[in-house]
Amino acid sequence: MEALNVKDLQVAYDRKAVLDQVELSIPQGSLTAIVGPNGAGKSTLIKAILGMLKRSSGHISILGKPYNPKNRNVGYVPQRGSVDWDFPTNALDVILMGRYGHIGWFKRPSKGDIALAKEALHKLGMADYADRQIRQLSGGQQQRIFLARALVQDAEVYFMDEPFVGVDAKTEKAIIDLLRELKHKGKTVIVVHHDLQTVLEYFDHTLLLNRTVIANGPTEQVFTKDLLQKTYGGTLAFFSPTGDKRVMS
Amino acid sequence: MTYEGWILLTACLVGISCGMVGCFLIVRRMTMLADAISHSVLLGIVLAFLVANSLNGIYMLIGATIIGLVTTFAIQSLHNSGVQEDASIGIVFTTFFAIGVILISLFARDVHLDVEHALMGEIAFIPWNTYTVFGIEIPKATGMLLCITLFATLVISMFYKELKLTSFDAALAVTLGLPVALIHYLLMGLVSITAVGSFDAVGAVLVVSMLVVPGACAYLMTDRLSVMLLYSCLFGAASAVFGYYGALLLDASISGSMSAAGGILFLLTWFFSPRYGLLRRFRTMKTS
């Protein structure tokens, strides 16, 4: 089955199309990378799919049904810079926010919700930081908090916006382990990714994007020199999986 | 209750209701919107008076809430159409406020509604304008503030986690299916009614300080939003009480003294807060 299907998506800022004629489908249970140059509209694509940005047109289906947040089958990890880290809250509290959809109106988090949040903290190696104000965490730790929060959302399809940016090696490892575990459980994970060196290693499905879909398919078919050049245009410093650096122009 | 007792109670209720609602403006970084709404509310009050031909609190609440929401909406629309946000705020509220001032000078000259009163409030008159509820004679403004404070407490405790999440991470709230815009307007509605309720007591200019300063003090005291709300109510009430006695001592404007007391409390918190005070930060810098 398809985890995500997008038909005829268009997004415009000030009447200028940022994304145009986007058609794509992502198979269920895949680890998908969205790859493209700066300004290609990668974050915009995720935000438009999830309804945080207004779409000029487009149909979105998640797991075969029109997307509706109330189905609670979608989890989201925003870019780290998108929230106010000075907010008066601590790590455990932020993770609990992932449960708010399940808890429903007028109710407080239950003991079960708190236990789930603690379990997620533990899983990401953050058990000792539950009471920490979030500004006092390192970049990698903040990212792990976001992932723990997505985990407790207990979704089927996860969207993550650049989770590997600015994190230490230990966090990168923790994140990729978690993504693989989610895949193993049959979940679908769609990640905006900027590090071309790790695409082949981490992801089995790849979407090349530059204002529209350039290519979409299994990574080994899509992640080719020609298609990458088409995506990035002009010059591209391309790191092959074996590590030799070539400049394509 | 004595004359002084009513004034103190009224002032504390202003501090508590504004302090509570103001917390959310602080954590959403929207304090300029408080400035805008508190000024626009004047237009709502005048319009309510012109339509209903009465200074009854209920009409004022309705009028001011509508205008408060229109203000928020107008600012948002201007901003969306490409005007900078701070400029949108400045354009909308000054215009609305100015229309309010013109309307007062045109139509409402002979009633208990004048520009100076609207700007500065006059808490000293409040105990003389009363009604009787359950056999107790209470000042109208105090009764209205009591209802508003209870209402704000109820709304905030009912929607606490939604208010918190939409303040911290609106994007996540959208994916969880929360009506983010509705919650935003709910909060702005609360700001509007709190501003009207406090209007009589402190006026359009100084209600801003009551909406912003207690929350700003509380922000320096804790890492928990719930605790911040409590602190903010305390700081609000404290600046009201200290301000009142300060005014007696100096024989000065009560609303002015209350705001000044808020400012002094902020300075003290900024220096001495055990959590984020300057002294504390200085000491941790030295030891690390």
C-alpha cells in the first residue's frame, strides 16, 4: 500500500509558485529521503502536505485515505530552529505534548501517558534529563527530545524535517537506529535530508525535488549522477558512496 | 467592606486577571498585541455605548470583545498581505483608538466617559458606583472583574494544554488536529475582556503594563508554565497593592503608581530571581 500519495500539489508565495505539479507516492514501510538543493521546497513540501501551509491545489492521501489530522496516523518532527527553546517547559513535558492528540480535550496526561514519555526518553538515552529546561540541552539532545515526542505520537507515517542537522555523531547514530526500528515495525518515515553522502546508506527510497518532483523511487535507481545533476543543476560537488569526490558540471 | 478594601480588591483582581492572561502573551512573544487590543477596546466601549445607549458592563464586554478580535484579525490580514507585523499593529490600533477618541468627543461628551478617564482610568471612583447582589452592595467594576477573573481561570484551566502546545509548537498542534487559529482567537478574546474589565480601574495605557509586566517577572522565576501562571498572578496582585499604598504615600495617581510598582518589582526580579536573576547568572559564571 502507499503510505503517502500526493496529486497535483501546488504551493505559491505571493503568486509565485514554490512547488508546482507535484505528484508522488511513497510506499508503506519505506525509509524515504527527500533530497534537493536549498530553496527546492523540501520543507515547504512537508508543511503543505500536513496543512501548515496553504496549498493552491492538491490532494493528499495517507494510507489510502484523504489526509485528516484527526486520524492521528501522522507524526511530525519540525526543524529544531522552529520552536522557542526558552519556553518555560522541560524535556519530559515536551515529549508529553506528542500525546495531546490522544489525550483529547479537557483532560490531563494520565499515568500511562507519562510512562510512555519516560520510556521514550530512556530509549533515546535521555533518561537523566527529564527535568531539564530545554534550553539547557545540547543541539543533539534537543533533536532527540523531538524524536522521542514523535515516538509517543504512535503514528504510522512520520515526517521529519532535517533531523540530522547540527547533531553530534552519537545523536546521528541514535536517530538512524530509531528510524530503522520504526521501519522494522512497518512504519513509514519520510525525512528531509541534506547530506548526500549518507543517502544510500540510510534510505531505501528517495525523492529528488526541485520545485517539482525530478525523480522518485528506490534509492539505488534514483540516486544516480544524471538525476542528481538534473536536480541540483549547474555544479554539484558529488560524494560517491565510496568516498571519492567528483565535481560535476 | 471599606472604601479602601474595595479599591484593593479591585486592583488585585486587575493584577490577577491580567497577569494570568498576560503569561501567554509573553511566551507567545505577542506583548505588542496586548498594547494594540487594550487601545482598540476603547472603540469597542464607545460603539457599545452608542448602540445600546448605556454604560452597562455587559454591552461594553461584548463591544470590546468584538473590536478586540477585529483588531487581531485586521493585524493578521495586513501582515499576510505583506505589511511588516509591527507596522500592521501600529497602523491598526492607533486608527481604531483614534476613531474611539473622535466618537467620544462627538457623541459621548455628556456622559461618564471622557478621554482622560479612558486613558488613565480612575480606580478611586469605583466604590461609589454599586449594585446589590445577594444583599451585598458591591461596586459594579469589582463585580465585573470578579466574573472576568473567574471566567479567565476557567477557560485557561480547561484549555491549558492546548494553549500551551499552540504557544510552543503550533506546527505540531496542526498535525495533531488542534484548531490552532481558533485557540489563538480564544486567547485574544480573553485579552480583550480582561482589558475591558480593567479599563475602568487603570485605563487603556496602563492596562498594558498589567498585561505584560507580571508575566515578564514570572518568566524569570521558573521553568514551568503552570508555575509561571501562579507567579504572574502574585506579581500582578502585589504591584496593585504596593501601587495603591505608594499612591497614598505620594498623593499621586493610583494607576500610575500601580504600573510603577510593577516596574520596580520587575527590576528586583531581574536582579534577584533565584532562577534567572542577574546575580544568580553572575555567580554561576564565576564558579564555572
